[in-house]
Amino acid sequence: MRKAFKYVVVVTFAMMLCMAFQRDVPGVVIRFPNNACVVKADEIGNTYIINKEEILKYNAAGTFLKRYSNKRLGAISIFDCTNPLKILVYYKDFQQLVFLDDQLTANSEVISLEDLGYEQTDLICTSANNSFWIYSKQNNELVRFNAQLQPIVKTGNLKPVLQVDLTPNMIKESNGYLYMNCPDEGILVFDIYGTFYKTYPLRQLKEFNIMNETIVFFKDHKLQQYQPLTFNTAEKAMSDTLIQNVYWQKDRVFYIYSDSVLIGPSF
């Protein structure tokens, strides 16, 4: 019964993907300073523009709300708004992170990963129950910390276990699983306890999102979604050659250009 339900969800999602591009897309336009900016969105309708050390927050109507900057920590390397009430901001150059509330106000002291014993942390992401994951390049290891900054999960060195050279560029937790994107290998999936589960054969991805248990990504100028249940991929080519990236989250589509983002309507 559960498999049947998942299949219906996947098919419905694929139909939505096709319908989304059978209509003209009006929407909200947010402009930003330069093409070095990163665009992120949370699940409650807010959009964030990350420009080096600065974060700009906009609501669903494109109205500017808040600004955050901490020049002492340098450029922002990773921004994770999976939990919009506890946003993770990571500064790789200084191996430090800070958590922000929904007003973009720091709700924690700056956390030094070096002080926690990890000096070469490339990747980090939010986890459930106010915890977070890191990937330590030094140890080829995934570690999960709780809200008290105590390590509660350690995978140990993954290289001899998986027998691959790990060069991940992104980690993300969703629905009780941790997804680690390794462009040369695919997306490696681990459970919440750090046990390796499977590999999705999606290679050379820069980033991805997870919706309804499917993997959504933009590659070769196409918005694509991979269905783990059926191993099928649905895709739609972008006719606008100026689009640099497309990001789909829940009921909104983000068309990212060099100087702006167009946020499409619900469908």
C-alpha cells in the first residue's frame, strides 16, 4: 500500500513538472548586485540572497525584510534555511558557524569547529532536533552534533568502507536521511545513524533539492527530477538561454539569472 502511494505521488509530481511549463510564468522579480550571489528559499515563502558576507531576506511578495552581515567572519560559504527558525550560516575560511532566527538575528554564539576538534570541515548542513551534520575532509567522516554541540553520530572513515575517493560538494538532510553529493559517484544516501543506504546514479551535479521523495536538479539547461522508486527521470528544457539555474521548492519555481531571480506562481 505504501509503495502504491509513493508511486501516485511520483506520477503526480511528474505531471506537475510538465504542467508548470505549459503556461506563461508571471511572478515576483528580486534583483541583486552581481552574479556571485546565491539564491535560497525556505518552506514558508521567504527568499534569501547571499552576497559574500551579507544576507538579504525577502517575503513571498518580494518585499525586503531583513539584512544580516558579519564582516569579521568573512564570506559565507554555506547557507542552510531548512529550518527557517534556526538558519545555519557557515564560514569555511574560519571554520565557524552561527545560527540565526527568523529575524536574521544570531541566536547562538559563534561556534568554532576547530574547538570541537575538526579543523578541515568542508561541508555542513542542518539536521533534525536542532542538530547539524559536518563532513570532515581530514577524516573522510560524517559527524552529527546535537544542540549541546556533542557528537552523537560518527561514521568513521568512509573511504575504505565505500571504496571510493570522496569529493563531495554538498550534504543535505531530508526525511530522516542524509544525502551527500559526490559529482564523480552520484548521491550517496545515509540513514540518520550514519549507516550507508544506497547511491543514486546522478553524476556531475552541482546541487539538488528533495521533493516528495524525488531528487530535483538543474543540469544541461534542463529542470529534471529523478524518481528513486522507478529510476526514471522527467525533464524540461529551458528555452530562455539567459537562465543560469532553476530551483523548485514546494509550490514555487525560481528562475535564476545573473542579476535577478524570477519567482513563479503556485501550480
